[in-house]
Amino acid sequence: MTFNARGTGRRMTVATTYGRRGLMVPMKYRFYYAGIRVRNLTRSLAFYTKAFGMRVVNRGTMPHGGKYVQLEGAGSRQRLELNWYPPGSRFFSPYRKGEEIDHLAFVVDDAEKAYRELIRKGAKPAVPPEKAEGTEVYVQDPDGIWIELLD
């Protein structure tokens, strides 16, 4: 409370700015999907749609030639992404048992800012914003799991 010349009190309102010129706003991370590496996209798609009743909600081709299909199960908004990478693409590696988890994806307000923040908090660099092709901004967790940052 502040007082004016008459000695009467009035409430003082303080305007605080957030973002670039003001206080740091904590980055918000919303889990979006888990991506798994598949050897045969057609076979895996048939399995998840028939065995679990999942439906295709998105599919496409990545800039490096890989293919993806996103699936949702009945009653769930979380997604499973099936990823297939052709030999020679930047994410291809020979199949080895135990490497099926491809990556986790989080939606953020600013992928570049989130990338830098996570590096400061212990994440390992994977694909920095300046080397991204499309939405491919990634860090790795302490165990090497890739985490995609989508804005």
C-alpha cells in the first residue's frame, strides 16, 4: 500500500512483463507421443491397428526420406509413432534388439529455447536447432533416449 499527499492509502499495481524483456517464464513441456523404430512399416501398422484397434491419425515422409505413422488408441489422446528410416538417412542404424524405442516427443512454445534450457539441465546435444531439417530438434536424456522438441 502506498500513501498519497493526503495520507490516504491506495493500492499500487505493478505491471510485470514476461518473456524476452522481462522475467524468465518457465518452459512448458507437454508430452505428445512415443516413437518406436520399426523394420517393416506395413507389418507394424497392420499389427497395431488389428491387435490393439489403434487408428491412424497422421502419416508422412520426413525430409531425409524416412516414413512415419502416428496412431491413437480408443479413449486415449496419447500417440504411438511408428518410424522407419531408409539406409543412408541421418537416423538409420542397423537393427539391434533393444533399440526399438526411437524417441519421445514434447510440444514446447519455443524449440530453440527449450533445447538450450534442457542442455543446461543435463541433457546431451543430439540435433541442435541450427542443424534441424524441418521439426527435427533433439536432445538426449542421460541414458541416451532421444527427445524431440516440437513448437
